[in-house]
Amino acid sequence: MIQKGLFIVFEGIDGSGKSSQAKLLYQKLLSKNYKVLLTSEPTDNEIGKLIRKILNGNKKTDYLTIAALFVADRIEHLCNNEFGLKKLYDEGFIIICDRYYLSNYAYNSMHVNIEWLIEANKICSEILKPDLNIFIDVKAEECMQRLKNNREAYELFEKTETLTTVRNNYFKIFEKLKNSEEVEIVNGERKIEEIELEIWNLLSKKWNF
């Protein structure tokens, strides 16, 4: 049984099913009476709303600005006096976050220097580093088919060739940060229930839920 806060991040390219798995884990932990928060990035605060406008094509800016906005949004997410993640973590909450700084690296490094991204996010990792990153791995072609079946419009990065690059970037980043980030790769090209069970077994083994 855990006695402190936990920070679990779900990562993956668009359409991988990471959001669904994050929700399922949240519901499972709630049913077991844990103090748990489900959140995501970009957030719903003002900076996050601006990022969503850019991703949806409703506002134009350059890629460096986008990368910097993600960092600013993340700092607000962590440090807000009322609902900041660091505060809740210290209060013993299990925090489940749909995307964190590894997403920033994988997506934005297509246009922004990776070393700049890592350095810009250094303060975030110092404030609150994930206890575990769970990467739901699905090939870009499968993800685009899922998006096609569930979306009427696509966001900035939602193209097969782009998502292929992002997936490859994730694996490059995992190798680069293998000594500093805890990452578990889960095959996302299976039934939702099978993926959910693997994740639960993984966490139960790690933290004795």
C-alpha cells in the first residue's frame, strides 16, 4: 500500500488510446477509495486554452512560441496555489496526467532543438518528476484510422507522417533519458481491457495497490 503521493503520466501519439487508459485507471483507483486526480496537458487554464486554439488552427504562431507556451502552461499546472499538482502530490494524491514534458520533447523537437526543450523543462522536472511514464505504443497508421473514425477535423500534428516522426522521437527520447526517466512501454494495439489489465498489474507489482 502506498503511503505518499504518486505522479503517473500517460504518453503516446494522438489516437493511441492513452486518454482512455488514463480514465480507466482513474476510475479503478477511485473505486478503491484512493485520493486521485485525473488531469491533462495542455490544461484548461488561460495558457492551455491559447495552446488549444493554436493546435486547432484558430490562431497562428511559430513553433518556438508553441514550445515555450507548453512550458509556461506546465509551470502553472504545477505551481498554482489552489490546485497545483505539486501541492496535491504533497498532500498524498495519486495524480494521473494525460501528457507531460515527454510529449513536449517528442512533438516540438520536430521544429525546436531538443536540448533547448529539455533545459526549458528542467524546472518542471525539479518541481515534480513522474514516478512513472506509461507510453501506449500504437503505429501512426492505426492511430490515424482511429482519428478518422472519431473526428471531423484534425489538429496541427495529426498527419500520418507527422505522427510517425513523433513516435520515433519518443523512442529516441526514451534512450536519451533512460538514466533519468522511468518509462514503461505498453502495446496499445490490443483490446482496451487487455491494456487496462496489463497497466493495473504493472502498477500493482510496483506499488502493491
